[in-house]
Amino acid sequence: MLETKRIARVKALVHNLTRWSGWMGIVGVILFATAWFWFPFPIENFRQYDASRCITDRNGEILRTTLSPQGQRCLPIPLADAGKWLPVAIVATEDKRFRRHHGVDFLALSRAIGQLAWNREVISGASTISTQLVRLANPRPRTLPSKIIEAFRALQMETILSKDEILEQYLNRAPFGSNLVGIRAASLHYFSKEPADLSLTEASLIAGLPQSPSRLRPDRHPQPAKKRRDHVLERMVECRFIEKDRSKASIQMPILLEPWTPPFLAPHFVDSILQGKLNLPSQTTLDLHFQKLTEDLITRHSSDKAYGTGVVILDAANGDILAMVGSPDYRNKRGAGQVNVTLAQRSPGSTLKPFAYALAMDRGLLTPEEILKDNPLNLPGYQPKNFDGNFRGAVSARQALIQSLNLPAIEILRRIGQKSFLETMQGLGLTTLNETRDHYGLNLILG
């Protein structure tokens, strides 16, 4: 009796649809065309991600990743870097006819409507990767009007973006548990691997997570995650992406996670980029090999009191920063370890002396073998000395510079003139020398 009533309902539904389909079709086409014209696809929402900042060295080694403005870890990558297995596993489990429909899978939609009418409850869905992408980019309440809008936008989107572009967007926007967004963040977090390095078993596990990211998290719910992974493998067989024997072998594999600790390398250098003190792209000029060697040398040769020690290694050919260590111990709070002394404004010491000698020689005011006096000098309220407190008497300009003697340097500065020397240094790009000559006095050459 119950089956007879259901059949009668379906026949009545078909009869009414047939009766009104003509006029409804015409009105629907008009409304659809009007909406298409008046509500163009918001492509600007797809031009950028709510992404983390990923700072790498010159070879692509990750130095640090940040959270996105929304507190998520999202590390977008091009589809070419997604590897062999993840894209096809996602398609198999989320939208097996992805390459054949135009944003809306009308076959799946018809099946879902028929099942709903027959059973009076939702048995299966009809969402596609395209409609899911629309929802991810512009979240809406899960209501029937929202689904209609998403379907409309998906049809629009497929006339603008290629299938590969849509799949790439989905792979970078889908949720994978916790605050992980996109396949790269998920691959690194769960397996400490880039997506291209994942095995079939690992890729299948990740591909199953977007259905219910919290419930299927493999680090918290391994059994549901494994069950979902096995389902993904079976779907891949159905789609003829893999052979059945390979699927069976992968199903036998246990879940072996390798949790990832986000790196925190070259801390002073990365801090300076994130704070805007260094204007460098996310793939920087730093060489992690040189960086580690430099950090090791400073750690081994600096005492606890040498917190003011810092080193920068530059490529002389182009000025690229190859290594930067701002203190012997970044985590030493007592020693102000987080202060980057390589960028801090402080006394230059004897750094400017070679410039003074070079300028004097360039102007014909000095020769390398000219004899200078390294004798005590009494100035009002000040008696300059050498670093060891001794005086050499008569000494050549060459030896005075080699030994970084202070009294001969004062004589060189007098010959050049403080104003002229200061203007020369400013012209060479020393922007931190922004005071007048009277402000610096002899410290301009002695540090």
C-alpha cells in the first residue's frame, strides 16, 4: 500500500512537470540570462588566497611560515606541484565526473532529487568541485537558496576558468582539519612532506579529509580516517585511476603519520623581513648552508657577554644577503638576544677609517707611505687614544690604517674636512648618518 502511494506521488509529479515545463523553461531561460548579465562572476575573489607567508632561502628551503590573517595555515601551490596522486584522489572522491560536466552535474542532481522524492530524505548529494569551490571562496548558510546561487556561480565560473585552474583553486582552499587549509599545509602537517612526495596511501588519506575535516583528523581519529582513506582508494579503482590490486595493497597499510614542526630558522633575518626592515620577496637570497655555518661559528666563539656580536655575509657581486646572524643566541632574553645588531643603529667603530684614507688619496691629500704622527693629542675635555693605550710616534699611512690607529685618522679627517667627509658618506648611501657634522665631532672617524 505504501509503495502504491509513492508511485502515485511520482506519477503526479511527472505529470505536473510535463504540463508546466514549456512555460517554466522559457521563463527560466529569461531569468537565467538576466541574472548572468546583471550579476557577473566575482573573479576578484579568486585572484588571491587568505594565505600564510612562507619565507624560504634561495633554494626553496622553508625558513618560517606564518598564519594567515584569519589564523589559518595556508600555503598555496600551483597544480603542477600537487604531485601525481592527490589531484586524482580528490576528483575520485569528490566529483568523479569533474572533467565532463560544466559546473553542475545534472546526472547527480537528478539522482539526488529522485531519491529525495522517493524516500523523503536526503540520500546523496549533487555538489561538484566547482560548487564547493564557490562556497569555499564565498561562504554562505547551507540552505536551498545558497545551493542555487552556488550552482549558478559554478556555471559562470566554468566559462572563465579552466578545469585545471578550478582544481588548483580547490586544492588550495579546501579544509583539512585544525587550521589547515590547502593540500600543502595538510601534507606538511601530517607527513612532513611536500604534496609531490606523497605516496598513494598518504595522498588518499589527505584526499578524504575535506568531507569532514574535524571528524576525520588522522591524528585524533585514526579509525574513521582510515575508513575514509579506504573508501577513497575504492573510488579511485571505480574511476580507473588505479588498479584493484594496488588499492588492496594500500588498504592493508596502517596510518603512519610524521608530525611536522614548522621551522624557525635564521630568526633575525626572517624577523627583519616580516617587520619590513628588509624588502625581500618570500624566496629570499639567504643560503641556509652559509647561515648554519655562520651561526655555528658565532656560537662557538662568543661568550655570554658578547651579545652585541652579529655577522652579515654578502655576495660581493650583487649585494645579496647570504647569511645574517643578529646575536649569538636569539632566545637569550637576558642578553637581548632578539635584537638584530646587524641592523641596529650603533657606533661604527673603525669601519669608516678606510673610507677616509681612500678619499684623502683620491684627492691627492695622502700617499700610502707618507709619515703620520701617532702622538698624544689634548683636545678640550677629550684625549683620544688608541685601542691599546699606546702611541707609535712616526708611522706610515699604510701601517696607521692596518693598525687602525686613532690619532693619524684624526689628522686625515682634518685634511678632508668633516663636512666634506660626511657628505661623501651620505652620498654613498649611509642613510643612518643623518645628523650634522657638529653632532658627530671626532666620533665620525673614531666611532
